[in-house]
Amino acid sequence: MSTLLNFIHDNLDMFYIVILSIFLGIEVISQVPSVLHTPLMSGANAIHGVIIIGAIIAIGETAPDNYPALIIGFLAVVVGTLNVVGGFVVTDRMLEMFKKRKPTTTKTSHNV
Amino acid sequence: MYNLEASILSVCYLTGSVAFITGLKMLAHPDTARRGNQVAAGGMLIAIIATLVLYRSGGTHLHNYVWIAAALAIGAVIGTTAARKVQMTAMPELVSIFNGMGGLCAALISVIEFEHMAQASPVLHSLIIIAGLVIGSVSFSGSMVAYGKLSGKVKDHTFRGQHSFNLIVLALVLFGIVYLLCRNPGMPGSFVFYTLLALSVSYGVFFVLPIGGADMPVVISLLNACTGVATACGGFLYQNPVMLTGGILVGSAGMILTIIMCKAMNRSLTNVLVGSFGG
């Protein structure tokens, strides 16, 4: 129990970020029209690609002769970049496609 | 000098976090959606470059820059090509793949950090690493099955007692987590850790397999939220505020989006997830 309390105390700012971000996430997208469901999902998908920073730190801290860890880290950075770059580009393409449509077709919803 | 670099890094992370929040907010409105995506991408770019240039652990810069640069280049080229070439109708499949890649990334980070982890690490430190592994790999394999279903490569698959079977796999996963957290320093850990990895990957498959193909958008949105949580675990692990903000933001927004999408189909989330078990 005291371990947990200590942990919370030592990482208090982290816990504040977590709690406030939860409410923020709910608040920010609560009014989304159904036509934007898929692009929003895709955009959020690109944002969680920020995990790539973790991958960069993980491989960057690895000893230069630790080949198994280097290869795993290399793979992690590649798939993380795929998530980030691919995610943003594909979202942009989706929204580009939306722009050409007339607003009357907003009933199509998420026929993904 | 050291303090200056650390301060600039913090400001860059702050900028990144604000860009993610603003971007997500703009993405939810038709007029600003495209600009919102660009804002989020800009924030991501700042955060990544700042990490590459300014990040220091224990006073030393990151190393293995050749590996990092090669990996970034390969990922960027493949990602851009795939996203540009894909047919409009196949975009959701691609989103599912990219989501799976994010989950895989989280799982791989946990594998590296587990190898680095000292025997005497605090329990909660291990818990974060293991949570990243389990959530990341479930999200990875689940997204791959969702991709297969959307593209018609994988058919809906149910068998008798599938519900109980899934619960057993889930129970085994939980048992593995508890074992790893409670084991004494002398007890074997690596074997259980990699078994846990395999179990989580198979749970992702069994979890998505029975769900109907038409419900895949909801499932992808749910797995998207999962990867967000896995990212947040990474944020805790590295005490990195931008990963934490981004991850939790996607986690909660993704969860709400999942529920909104269910409502748009006049169904409940439970109905989507276990509805197929009846028949």
C-alpha cells in the first residue's frame, strides 16, 4: 500500500496529466458529426503514433553492440514511423475526399 | 547548457501536446478537419525532432543514430507510399494496419525494456512494462484480424464455447501478469514474459475473430483506444509528457468515439462485442 502511495506521490504530475487528458478527450470529440467518425478515428490513430518517441529513446539508449535489442528497436522505430506517417497521410487523403462532396451527403455515416 | 537543452525539450513537448489537443478538436468539425490533421502532424514532427536532437538520459545523448535514421527513412517511405497508393475504399483496412503497427511498436518497446529491467525494479515499474506489452500485442493482433476481415481475407469464425475459451485465455494472461509481478528475484521471468506475449497475441486474434465483419469499424475504434492506452504506458515508463498526453487523449477520445459509433448503429458496445456468440 505504501509503495502505491509513494508511487502516486512521486509521479503526481503524471497522474494529473492522465486525469485531465481523459476528460479532455471526452470533451473534445463529444460533438462529432457521424460523417467525420472515420477520419477522426484515423487522425486519433496517427496521434497515438507518438509511441515512436518511446521507440527512439529505447533504441537510443541501447548499447551499440547489443544486436538483439538493436534489431528489435529498429523494428519498433520502423513500425512506429509507419503508424505516424501513414496515419497522417491517409487521414489527409480522406479529408481531401470529403471536401469535394456536398454537405447534403452527410447521411452516409461510417460505412467503413 | 544542459539545463537550456532540457528546457527547450520540455517546451517542444508542451507544444506537441497542445498541437495534439487542438488538432483533435479541429478534426471533430467538418470545416477545420483537414487543418486539424496538419496541426497534429506538425506537433508530432516537433516532438520527434526535439527528442532526436535534445533528449539526454543520465547526461549522455542518444546513440545508434544510423539505426534510427535508417528505420525512420524506411518507415516514412513505406508509410507514405501505402497511404498514397491505397484505393479510397480500402482506407479503413489501412488504418487498421497502421493501428496494429502502433500496438506492435508498444509491445516491442516493452520487450527491450524488459531485457534492460533490473531484477530489483519496483513492482509498479514492471507493471507498466507488462501492461504495455499485453495491451500493445492484443491491439496488434486484433487489428491484423480486423484488417483481414475488412479485406475479405478472413471469414467470421465461431465455434461452440468460444466465449468461455476467450475468458480462459484472458484468465491465463492475467495469471501471467500476476506471476511476473509477484515472483521472487530468483524465479524465471523471461519464459513467462514471452509466453505472456504469445498469449496476448492469440487473445487479440480470438477476441476479434467471432465479431461480425460489419462491426469492424467499431472494433478498430476500440483497438485504437487500446493502442492509445499502450502509448500512455510508454509515457509513464519514460516519464514523457507528450506520449502520456497523446496516448490518454486517444484512449479516452477513442473510447467515446467507439460508443458514439455504436449508438449511430442503434446498438450497445456489449451487443457488438458478444452479440455474435449467440449464433
